[in-house]
Amino acid sequence: MTSLAHQLKRLALPQSDADLLSRREVASLLFDPKDAATMDRSTFYALGCTGLEELLGIEPAFSEFEDTLFSRASLTLERSVQSKEVNEKLDAGVSLFLTRLCPYFLLKPAHKCIEWLVHRFHIQLYNPDSLLACALPYHDTNVFVRVLQLLKIKDTTNRWNWLHCLQKPGVPLARGTLITHCYTDLSFMDFICTMVTKSIQAYSGQSGTSSQLRVIFSFYASTIVPALDAVDKVSDAIIAKLLPYVQKGLKSSLVDYRAASYMLVCQLAVKVVMQDALVETLAVLISKSLLREPTLPKEGIGCLIVLLQSQKEGAAGTRFCTPLCSVPPLVSVLQVMSVTHDVTPLLSYLLPHLLRAAFSSAQSEADELAVLEATLQNVPLTRGLDQTVARLLLQEYLSQTELSAENLSDLNQRLLPLVRLLESK
């Protein structure tokens, strides 16, 4: 689109929209447009305030909007004649409100609040992105369809024009269509990822954040993961788009965000051979996520195994091993997983690292020696890993040519339990 066309398009929206001047039909989520045209502003305001009051009984975070979007002063505010600064502030308030509203979108009070915002602030014209972000996780419901029918997206240049075909028949957005559009339009994939970060920001500092954000994390994972699975080739552009969000998720203290990120890493790992530096970075982030707050040890370690077995041998380096060895349930998780899964891809990195540590007298290495002993004792060594460990132990021992007789004696004492364990294998 040319620069002139962009300017003309901006002039046409939304303050000069004919529907804002006509009272024959009024945009409405809850009522027929003709019936809505016969209702006065105070009715819509009372409806919105009732909805907000009901929401406050569920979620105190909505209290700050009592003095802004739902204040008495909002009754006389007309967006189309306000300054750019006023409208930008209003946009920020609407965006924050709708982001917080997302977990409660299917509740009746939420519909009442949206009805007021549509009637008074014309959010279907001014804030279509924020409105759709609030509704998208419920794309298979009739309420989503009603929201969609409020929007003006007929113009082929509109980013939501791909949903226009659903408006007239009034049918929900099919999951397959959503997933296909996610990998064919990377700006939409980015939109979904941004929904997550905006939601986290909107609820930062609020109590019970994890449960409130569960809907958005579920939508994020259940859309992006199948999109990665469905695409023929995961391009560098897709990886570049997703990587910042995956990294944020692995560093997050929010359990559901980390769980979603583990799923994304697994899907990326099985779909594309990544550069060694990226594999190493992801392996370190996964290990540190388990060390920081080991609430999902099995999921995190499972994710690490999938990553290592799907990529080139040795691609992950050894940096991830140090934080991983400090994860308390590491050995017990590997023991349980080894019954039904092949944990060799992880052990082939971990055991050589632990063996090298066994030849050091430092305290941190002493802790790793304990992990090595527990691993040898409790986790089966398959696919020739037992022979590999024995060979590495022998090679490392024979390389200790500079040790004094006293230090060699100490080393022999430290290694004796390992040798016995290997013999028992």
C-alpha cells in the first residue's frame, strides 16, 4: 500500500465511520443492533458497571478501572474529538483491561463490560487487536463469533481480513484454520507470542498470577506446537521469531510458561537440526530452569533428552552438565524414566562430565562424584555406555602422571567405590 493510501485509510478510521453517526443500528455484543439503537447511554453504563462489580468479586485487579473506563466522567467522553494523547492513554487502558479480562472472557460479567466498552469507546473500531487477543483463546465458541461480527475487516489490507469469511455465516474459527494461519503468517505467530508477554505484564504484582494465566499459556502451547508440527520446514525466520519467547519462558518462574516452553523446544528439536551454539544455549537454559525452581523435573529432563537425541552428537557441549548435576531429583527422575524411555542421550553427555569431576578434589566436584555414584548404582547403562564409562575412567586414570604418591593414594580411595560399581554392572 502506498504512503498516500495509508494516510487516507487512517483518515477513514474510526472517527468518520458512518455507524458512529447513525442511530438506526448500534454495534452490540449482547443485543440486536436495532434494539441497541433504542437504548440510552445510561443503560449501557449501568450494565457495564454491574459487570465490573461482579468481576471485582472474582478478581480484585479490576478495581483500578473503576476510576477510568467505568467512571462517571466516561459518560461524556467522545473519542472522536479527543486529542492524540488522550486517545493513546485510553488505548493503553483498554488494552490492559482486555488483557486482564481474557481469563474471564466466557463469564457473563465480562460480556457486560465489553458491551459498555463497545458502546462508549468503540473498541471494535479503535482497539480490534486488543479485543481479538482477549477472545482468541475461545475461538471455537459462539461468543468469539459475536465479537468477530463487531469488527470491520472486509478490507483486504486489514490484518484480520482472513477471518472475514466467518462473519456472515457466524461460525467459530476452526482449530485447523487457526494453526495453518499461525505458520503461514509469522506476524500472527508473533501476535500470539506477544499475547503471553502482555498477559504476564498485565498480571505482574497480582496475587494468584499462575492460575489467571493458565488459559493464555494453554492457548499459546496448543497453537504454536501444532503449527510447528504441521509446517513442512521450520525456517530460520520461524526460529528467530520464537526463540526470544522460548528463552523468556525457560527463565520464567511461572510453571505453566516453563512447561509450554519445554513443549516448544521439543517440537523444534524434532523438526529441525539447529546450530550447535543454539543447542548449547537451550540445554543450559533448560538445566538452569530446573536448578532455579525444580517444580517440573521430569518434564524438564525429558525435554533435555529429546533435544540431545534429536540434534547432532556433541552439539550441546558440556556447560549444561554443571547446573544439571545440582538438581536434587536428577538421579531419581532418570531412574524412573529409564524404565520406559532411553535416557542414553543425556547420560552420554553427563557421565563423561562426572567422570572428569571425579578426578578433582574440589568440593563442587565431590558433590558431582556423589551424583556419579548414584547414577551408576540406580540407572541402567545401555547401548554400550557401560564400556564407554569404563574406558573413560581408565584413560583418565592413566593420564594422572603428575600426582604425588599421597595424592595418588587419595585418588585411589575416591575411585574405589566407582570401580566396584562398574564391576557390578
